[in-house]
Amino acid sequence: MSARKMKNNRREFIRNSAAATACFSVFPYSFTKGTVSSKKTNSRRLAIMKNGASEYIIVLNSGASKPEQYAVQELTYYFEKCTGIALPVKNGIAEAGASKRMIVIGYGDVSESLGVKPDVSQLGEQGYLLETVGNNLVIAGTPGVGTLYGVYHFIEDYLGVRWYAPEVSKIPSVPEIFVPETKQFVNPSFMYREAHYAWPGRDRGFLAHLRINSGKRDRSSKYGLGYAFKGIAHSYFNFVNPDVYFDEHPEYFSEIGGKRIRQETQLCLTNPEVFEIVVEQMLEVMRLEPGLRQYNFSQMDYYNGCQCEKCRAVNNKYCSDGATQFEFVNRLAERASKEFPDKLIGTLAYTYTEAVPKGMEMHPNVAVWLCHMLPCCDSHPIESCERNAGYKQRATAWSRICKHLYVWHYIVDFAHYYNPFPNFRAMASDMRFYQRIGVEGIFAQGMGDEGGGGEFSLLRAYYCSKLLWDAQQDADKILKDFIQGYYGAAWMPLWKYINLLHDEVGQKDIHLHLYANPASGHLGDEIIAHADFLFDQAESAVANDTVLLERVKVARMPLDYAKLFPRNGYRIESDHLIFNGKTGGQEEAGKFIQQMQKHGFNSIREGGGDPNQLLGLGTMFASGLPVVNLDNDFLSVDVVPALAGRVLRIFDKKSGKCVTAHNKTGGMWFPFTGGQENRVGEIYSTFGWTEPAEVIAKTSNSVTTRAKLGNGLIMQRNISIAGNESRINIATSLANPGAKTVDARLRSHLELEMGDLNTMQISFISKCGKQVGTKMKDVLNGMREGIHYYRDNAPDGSWVFRSGELGLIQSFDPEQVDFVKLLAYPKDLGELELELWLPIQTLKSGDKIVFEETIKVENNDGH
């Protein structure tokens, strides 16, 4: 925040704390080895201010850079605000004269006259020196930004100023300032630092205070050097777009199951023409935009890496599905380095490209961005949590073969921005881990939606920013400092609340990830009750302060949000699915939405997060859902129309066991999980599995449901149970009632839980006549992507799943099915997901797709 804005009263000032009004005799903080070297004694201190007076002047070296000039403005402004003293400012050695009490800003003629000269090897690009020379204090760093950071060090550590949010600061009254005799060089823990939240992103002054250095800036900007990139992810199509090339050159794109695909495709990276197109366009971009640090080339945000013979050969050679991408960027960097030796080619290690290619070294001009992705745990540290073991191994391996390793670390719950998400302790540990393995930069992704809101967003952005600058800080002190400064007298109950949640996930080994839901296990009724008690205390403590009281109420919103959702699973009785425990209804959801509107908050999750969705969900969860039961001598089947017409439970009466997964509170999308339903679209553009359906027909052994999907199509499902067999028939139709033509892909999705996943047997005869026996370890090793069987390798009309005494056969018309998929992810859910994918079909107005399948349950005696 600039001084001008401060003078215009656009900043809100926090009351002075008792600690802030005490004598500031603060010793410099320390970094880990490699980030600071210091020499100090306790023999004497500089009395910058004593007895309400100061003899010091501020001296700016001749030829100072814009950031150094701005550093002087910041120092004089905050010094006067904290002390009431306006220190004189002099420029160069001539104006400084014979003064013996100077605060010297930057390297130059004045600092050199004191014997202080830069040590480039210790400063890097952003480092600075704090040194006492006689009665003088020198704050000097790199002219691009280091000196400015050094001044912020002084303002925070010796004046006690804090910048909590764009318009919320703490500027204490300081009666005395002493600086110990010292000499220390300081560098940040990471070269590139971004705690990404959209809502404060335009306030460059605030971000500069927190040392966030993303953005395109050079030393001509008062805020100092920035680190800007030409894209940081999902950029294939910036160079070779299917809309431009596919019709004439399908060979430029992914071959999947023997066929080049256009929908959710990637590039064929072994195609030499693709390489030449990318090289030509990349060099042109680098020429047009030379002021950037990195130029990205990485896969689109889905799977479908090319499976052609040449691509498979490269991937097999290096034991990584991403090997083609990394070999490609190595060659790209080599070509680009001949003209731009100081520029980097950035690429992702994400989803199917995460695995380190064995035997490959990355070109010195390649920057690899590794993503901390599901199933990684965010509630426990990378180095100690078993869920993070694979990621830890990958991160360490990447650090050995890549000179420039960057990390894309998620710090919020993308599926539920307001879900209480205790990740502060893990985040602190993770940043220290990243520093130890030599990570160069971190993009800590928070809320990308404008408007703010979410769970502790101000605190989390502040906390993360501090750790990115110095990963070795006492993390609890950062938290306490913010909570005390931002929430005032309410801080202690909020501190207890934060620790309550962290203790819960720690002691009960609850693993949260970036798509965790409120039913993940950390918000049981006792925890909710205790949390409510603490927030009542917090509100009572600031009841007479309208500003602080409203801040506490905003902090309470995630607790209110969690109460709108079922957190304790459900039961089915009297033809109703009833959620256990109390959940909020439409009234509570309405109050939550009003609170969001009051503060301009506009999103409840990443993408499509319209808060009004909570009204329908609140009604659904509070009232319970009707269940249609179909029953014969062999099976009992529960259909829940409101859950997309889902066949939720299939019970084998002889064994008394349910073969379908259900009531999986740990599933990402609970309660929209389990059983069998139909979906429409690709992986990342899916309809049909959450839209509520209505019953339009019902008999003693069948039910027909109808739902209007988000893409305007109508899905109708008829579920029937054979009168004397253990078989369910499901007929699904997808119709286009609109005037516009729609391309649609219908899918059948079934989730099974028949016993131990590791012992489940899967078998079928393929369309090409081959007997196939799928190993569960291969499905599990496939992680998010599982295993696919394409076209002639797909089942010839049926496949069989067995576990112990139970067996299940799913049958269908093989001519209608394009490919099938098996998935068991994350493994701890204990469920196997299977999908039948029909080809993409064009539906004109009035057109319809009809797909029929059967599910038959068997036990050992053949029923």
C-alpha cells in the first residue's frame, strides 16, 4: 500500500498492542544455512530513537534505483507514523556531509565511504545487508529489489508494523528504537514467491510488503523486480490448437486406443512437424516478449497423453508417461538457448506427467513445475505422512535431475472454499522441506475467484507469504501475530479453534486434500459444538467493536457452511435416505448467502461455485431423500431419484451383503457417490451425476426417472428387477429437446465394494477374442487414471468381478461401447469404479441415444 493511499485514510489502523508500545530492542531474525550470514555482538546498540528524540538522518546513495527511492519513502512514512518524528532525508555524500548518525539506504558513494561494499555472491538478485558501522546503520541490497526488502525488514522488526490485508495494518506507537551491533546478509528462502489469491492481486503495494514477487516488473518499477512467465500451465494449444490443425493433421494430436482424438486431446510429441511448429512459435514469442523469465509448454488439464507407437516407446524407455513431454522440452530448451541463453522453458509434472523419467537429465534451461496433487495429504507434512510418500520421493528425485525445480502447492480446498481446512502446521513443514531440497520457486494456489471469502483467506495468504520469504520462521508466531493484530480481543478463542482442528486431524490421522468435503471426518458433532463455544467466546470478547465483531463473524462462516452439509453419513429406513445428525436447511443456507453478499463474496468453490446452489442442497440435506425399493427373492435394490436417479444399494439376499459402494463420507463428492448412475461428457465437462431426477413412472418391480441436465439434455432412466432372477436391467435414454445440435458422450458409472480390493478378480473376453484377467495392482498403480481398454481390447459384451463368495456381471451391447475404464482411487476408499464410455454422438433437435445394460449378482451356489 502506497504512502499516498495511507494519507487518504484508505488504510484501516489497528489498535496498538501492549507489546507494540514497548521498547523495540529486536534482534535480527535468522534464516537457514545459505540464506543468511550474520555477525553481531551485544556490546553496544545504536539508539536510533531515545527519549522521544532522534539524531539520525536518512541518506540515499547517489544514482539510487526507483525501488531504493521508494524504500526511502516507505521508511520515512512509517517512521513518522510510529514515532511522530520526520527524519531528514539527504541524497548522496555531498548532502550527507559529516553526519555521524545515518541510516544509509542502498549501496553507493555513502555506503562505500563507510567501508561497506556489495558482495554479489551473498546478495543474489534479492538479498540485502543490514550492517552497523560506528553510529550508522546501512540497509543495502540489490538495487532491483533487495534494498526495498531490507527496509521492510527494518520497518517490521524495529518499528513493529504489520500489513495484514490490503486495507488492514498495524502501525504501533514506538517510544524507543535500538538496533544491536550487527552485520547480516539476508536472502529469501525461494527466488519466486506467490501466494495466489485473486482478490488482493491488484494491490501491488500490499503484495510488495509481503515480498510476493510475481508479475512483470524490472528495476524501473518502484515495487522492484518481478518474476513473470508466459503462461505457467496447460499451454499446448497456444502453439498447436486442434481447432486450427486437427481437420488436416489429426496426426499432430493424441492417438488413444488406435484412434486420433479431438476431444480432451494432447499433442503427439514425437511428431517432428509438431516440434518445428512449437519451436518457431516459441522463438517468436520470446522475441516479442523478452522481459519474461519463463515460457511455458505443458499438457492440457486432463489426461489422454498420446499412445502412438513412437510415444509409447519413449515413455517405456524412461518409465514415465510424461517422458515424451520432458524429452520434447529438453530439445525445445536446447534450440531456444542458442538465441536466448538466459531464458527458461517451463513445463508441468502434473497428473500423468508427475513420474520422474528414469535416466533422463533435464536441460539447464528447463524449469519443471511439480504439483502437490490428490491423493497428497494437506493436513499432514510431506515428510511424515504416508499419503505423501510418493510425492516426497518424486519431489526429491526431480530436485536431483532438474536445475530449476518449481512447486505448484495447493493451499485451499478447491471443492469447498469454506470447508474448515486445518493445513497451517503441514504448510510450515512443507515449505521447510521444499527449501531443503532446493526448490527455486513456489506458486501456492489459493482462491482464484474474485471477491474474497473462503476459510481464513486473509490469514492463509499472510501466513503463506511469510513462510515463502523465510521458511524457517516460528510458524505459530506468525499465526498468533496475525490473529492478535486482526481480531483484537477475540484472538485467544480463535487461536484455540485453529488448534482444535489441527489437533483433531493430527490425533485421529484424518487426511484432507484439495477436494475434501465437510464429511471427511474432522468435523464431528463434538468438534462442531466445541467450535461454536469458542466462536461464542470470540464474539462476546469484541461485542462492542463493530469492526472486530464482523471479522469474527466472517471467520465463523466456514463453521456455518460445514453445518449445511451432512457430516455423519446416512441411513436408509422407511423408504427414505436420512442424513445422520443435524444439517442446516434452506433458512440457514439463505443466511449464509446473505452474509456472503454483505461482503461481496461470490464463490463457494473453484469453477461454477454459485452460492445459490446451497439453497437446494440445504433443503435436500435437511429433509431427507425418498428412496424407491425394488425387491424380489434374490435382490433388494435402492434407487434414490434425487441423487441423479442413482441405483445406490444392491443387496444380495443370500449373503446379506451389498455389492455397491455407498455412504462413503470420505469420497470427494459425498453424498453424490456410490452405486450406479449415468454421466454425459468428458472427464472435466460432465453432467448427469448430480442433477436431481423425478419419478415419472413406477411399478412393483421398476421405476423410471427423468432429469434435465445442466447442458439442456434430458436423461431418462428405467431401472427394473427381474421377477425371478438376481438381475437388474437399466435402460438409459439421452434426448435433445432443444433447437441447437449438441455433441454428447453417454457413460455408465458403477462403484463396487465387494471386499478387499487387493483380492478382487476381474476377467472378460475382449472383442478380439482374448481372455483378459486384470490385476488389481495394475488398477491401483494407475492411480487417478486407472486402466483403460479401448475398442477391440474392450469386453465383448460383459465383464465379471469376483470377491470371496460374491460375483457381479455387467453386460451391455459391445457395439455401442467405445472403451471401458477401471479405477480404484484413492485406494483407502476401498471401492472399484468401472465405466462404460459410448462414442461421442451428435444429437440434433429431437434426437435420442438409448443404452441398455444389466447387472447380475452371483454367489457361490450359482444364484
